[in-house]
Amino acid sequence: MKKTIYNWPADTTAPTCEKKPHQLIAHEDTITDDYYWLNDYFKKGPDSSKVVDYLLAENRYFDTMMAGTQPLQEALYTEMKARIKEKDESVPVFKNGYFYYTRVVEGKDYFVYCRKKNSLAEMEEVLLDVNAMAEGYSYFSATGFAVSMDNKLLAYGVDTVSRRQYTIHVKNLETGEILKDEVENTEGDPVWSNDNKTFFYSSKNAVTLLAEKIKKHELGCDATTDKTVFEESDQTNYIGVSKTKSDKFIVITSQGTLSSEELWLDANKPTDAFTVFQPRITGVLYGIDHADDTFFIRTNLNAKNFKIVTCTENNTDSSNWKEYVAHQTDVLIQSFDLFKNFLVISERKDGLTQVHLLNRKDNSSHFLAFDEPAYLASIANVPDYNTDVMRFNYTSLTTPNSVYDYNMVTKEKKLIKQQEVLGGFNKTDYSTERLFATAKDGTRVPISIVYKKGFVKDGIAPLLLYAYGSYGICIDAAFNSSRLSLLNRGFAFAIAHIRGGEDMGRYWYEDGKMLKKKNTFNDFIDCAEFLLVNKYSSSAHLYISGGSAGGLLMGAVVNMQPQLFNGVVAAVPFVDVITTMSDPTIPLTTNEYDEWGNPAIKENYFYMKSYSPYNNVEKKAYPHMLVTTGLHDSQVQYFEPAKWVAKLRAYKTDYNILLLHTDMEVGHGGASGRFKSLKDTARNFAFFLALEGMVE
């Protein structure tokens, strides 16, 4: 690829953010925050309009600085879009007499939700055309599709702001009528009882945006009169509602990082009260499903990596749980699915996923085999309990997303669908490796890497290193067709499977949270140094990216070792840890105490302060940086990245590029629709490519 020096505009001046010192005092310690006033748009304060003015000024600066990359951004967008098969449909799922699927239409951003009765040869019934529903909205999300047991009603949630505050609507599938029932400020998670007129849902606090209550709505009634059937008093827990695979029970889940509790109700008796399955026990997590007359429970009770136990409907107390699948110190049980003759278990061993099939009749078991060094295999949704055919998803850094049906008796595997990548993609043109870096404390940290064949490990090639590292979330080696635009231009792409995720088991997660959070940052730096030592790249060509808690990672590592990296994209970054975690009115704060710590506790406060990116900005040189956010972000409020950039501008001693881009119409997840989000990707890639001197 031809390299050219990109001339960043030198005749424009970055915005200056006004300083208004604000003091946060805790544990006889004072933090002075010069840019706290940027919270005002969120708090609807007197400087709200000034906040918007500042964000718009930063956007204008971004536009000016990136103006020369516009042809590149358009080229990237065009080629990424051209790889997508515009007319496509999902693999159908059979439930209660119907095959359900979605299809996408050429030139459209959203999907059409459809079904066919009994056979795929039957006439299609369009349940919702989300493209039509989204007309006139800059953002649109439809979710939580739930069909009543008589197949006549569809409940679903809609968000048009990107704050994840969904309004539930109900459609009569026989007449096409949208009923007058509207339930506002929910998670968009309706769950029908078996009477075909009552559904349960999670109701949100309008300020913190946390689901605090489970309510019950009966068709035809005013939603303001909906009865609360469960209210969570522990603000560190997330709550939700679901249904067992048997459709026999409605289940309420209340779960924090360290403990959980479930309640259950006969789905045929929606007027009854919910019953606690097993009262919460400190340090114990569990989740339930049901088949025949038996409950199956995944729990970490005396089993850090989880085990599966069973109990009868008559006595659900943990003292009556019987071991079904034993705990293993080297295998994490992630989830399971129930079938009449089999139990299918999603596991993780040595950082890789595996699918374990257990015959419930004779207790024999076997595993699915995969032959790539790094991949992701996961259990797909199969509502049919009586079938012997399970479904799984498979992908890798070089294999597009694939769906297989697997006969658990005959062991026959059948590819049902593989993501079609247009434009001449050939997976054999690319190579992938699984590497291990040794962290400073001796821990071996996995790295997955992909590059186009011909890539030379001479320390000159550009490399993009990505990671997340929080909440036990695993970032697996999955395919992304947009990434080809970097690989085809000579980049390598790597994922650091650092502590804080659950990649290597529950131990891996617990070793990267709370008072061990710095392991996450050290692991990432050690992975970066490993790649440099082994000549996959050099500091002049090493780029990093992460979003949300991964944005916190970006902020931490550029404070710790800024000289390691040439460029950074931090998306919706959680960078002002102390201020946010000290304010319970900010959405999600109280739920995060078991992840980061509660700053009301002195030890937690000073540990968080020691790594919080915003509090540790210093007068030194930083890499080139692009920071992105959304004005309506409900997870990481816009003011965190805005304040961070303002402070970096005031402190940094280099002449490197520092840009802030705020999307004034979206939230945490970015643009909605399958094509709009490609523009964000093109923008981020163009930033890296311009720094690398690749302008075509």
C-alpha cells in the first residue's frame, strides 16, 4: 500500500474549555475538577447551553482536522458496505407452530421480522417492518419481541433516543392493529404469561435508568395502574424477567457481581405471588431453567467456575440441590440449554470455548471438535425441547459467522448458513495465530492475532491491538468483515484476552476487578510489549482501541506507558472513575460497586484514584488520540470523555493530534442501523490510516 504523509491542518486552533474549579472531598482528600461544569447538560444546569456549544466547537475542530481524510472515509465506507450482502435473512427458529426469522432488504438499514406457519414453504407473514417504523427518526431500536402463547399478539420495545428507555407496544397479529397499550420507561423485555392477556416487564428509574421493579400489565388497562410484583431494594443488583424453556414458569432474576436471587411463578397463574427460589447468599450466584418436573441450576455454590445441579419443583432450597455436572478448576461453565434427551453446556477451557453434549439418558458425553487456533463457538437458540438437533454458531478471525445444526444422536454436523462476504473474500488469504504473553507477575495472557498472508514480522508493520477487560466479558476471536479494510492495507489485528474478562475462567475475572483492577492494565501493556519484542510491530506503528470499560483501559495505559503507542481510539470511555462512582444519581453507578468499588470506602477510593485516567493526566507527551462519545449515552455519560479531552489539552506537552467527536443524536451503542455504524468505523480506521500515512 502506497504511503503518503498526511498533512494535518496546522492553521487551526483546538477549542479551549473554560475552567470552573469544583472540589470533591472524601476521606480528608480533595480533588479539584476544573471541568465538572460539563456535567450540566446531564443535570439540566445553568450552563447546559454552554456545554452544547463546547461539544459543537470540538466537533468543528474534528471536522477541520479530519477534512483531508474524507475521501478515505468514503472509500472505506463504500468498501465495507460492499462486502455486506444487502438482501439476506436469518436462519429460521421454530417455536409453537411457527418458523420465525428476520430478513434485510437491499438499501435498508433495519430488518423485517417475519414468520411462517408449520412449514417454510408457507406464505410469509410480516410481523414488523422496522424500516417503516424507523422512518423520520435519527435513531431507532426495536427489541424484546415476544409472541403470546396463542400466537395472536406480539409485544415489543421501541427506543428512539438511544437512552435504552424502551416503550412496550402490542400488536394484534390477526388484524394488524397496534393496541392502545403503551408501557413507557422499560427495559423492552415483555414476557407473556400463558393467559394471553398479561405480560411482565422491567420498569426503570427515570433518573438512574436502572430497572428497579418488575411490573405486570394486563391488556386494556392503563399502564400507570400496573401492579409491581417485585421491587429490588439492593441498588447494586440488576433485575430482569424471563420464562423457562418449558414455558411453565415466569422467572424474576436479581443479580449483582457477587450474589443473585431468583423468584418463580406458574405462568398459568399470573395473579399469584412470586416465590423465592433460593434466598440470596453472599458470594453465591445461580440461574435456573426448567424441563419436565425438574429445575436445572447453574451455580458457583462451592464451585468458583460453576457447576450444574438439579432439584424438584417441590423443594428448591439449596440444601436439596443435587450435583449433575461437577465443578472443574480448569473449566468454566458459562451456560446450558435443555433438551428432552440431552443437556448442552457452553464451557471455556484454556481461554477457548467448547460445546459439551451430555446424554441425559445414559450420562455419556462428547464435545464438538474445532480445528482453528482461535475461534468462538456458542450455543444458538433452539426453543424446541423435544428435538435431538441442537444448533451452534461458529466463527474465527478468518471464518465468517456460521450456523450449524448438529444431530446429537448421529453426530452429524450440517452447515445451515455462513455469512456471505462479497468482493472476492477468501479466508485462505489470511493467517491467524494464538500467542501467549507473560505478564509481570508470571501469568500467561492469551493473544489472538490475524493478518493477511505476506505480513512481515520486521517491526515496521502497523498493528491494531484491542481489548476490553471488565465485567467478566470475554472478547473472543470472531470475524468482522469491516476489519478486512485494515488487513488488506497491511495492518495486523490482535485481541489481548486480559484479566477482568472471564476468558480463562472465573478466577481470571476476579483477578482483574476491584482492588486487583491494575492487573487489567498491566496485562495489556505486557501484551503490547510482547508484540513489539517479537517484531509484530513497533511503537511508531502500534495502535490501540477500546470502548466503554475498554475506554478506561485506553486511558489508563496511555497514562502509564504513553510512549508504547502511536495512536489511540477511545470510544465512549469510562475515564472519570472517582466522580462517577461517587454520584449515585448517575445511571448504573450503584450497580458497579462490586466491579470497581464504592468510593465511600477509603481503601476503594484511593485505589480507584490511583488509576482513574482523568485523575492521573500529567504534564507529559501522549500519543495521537481520537475520543468519541454520544450526547445521549446512558452508560458512560458524554461529560466523562469531554472532561478528559479538556484536561489532556491543558496538560499534554506534545504536538500530537487530540480529537473529540460527539454524536449529538445517539448514545452508548453509536448509530443504529447496519450501515450508519459503518461510517463510525470508517472514521476510526481513517484516523489510524492517516497516522500511518495510508490515505487511499
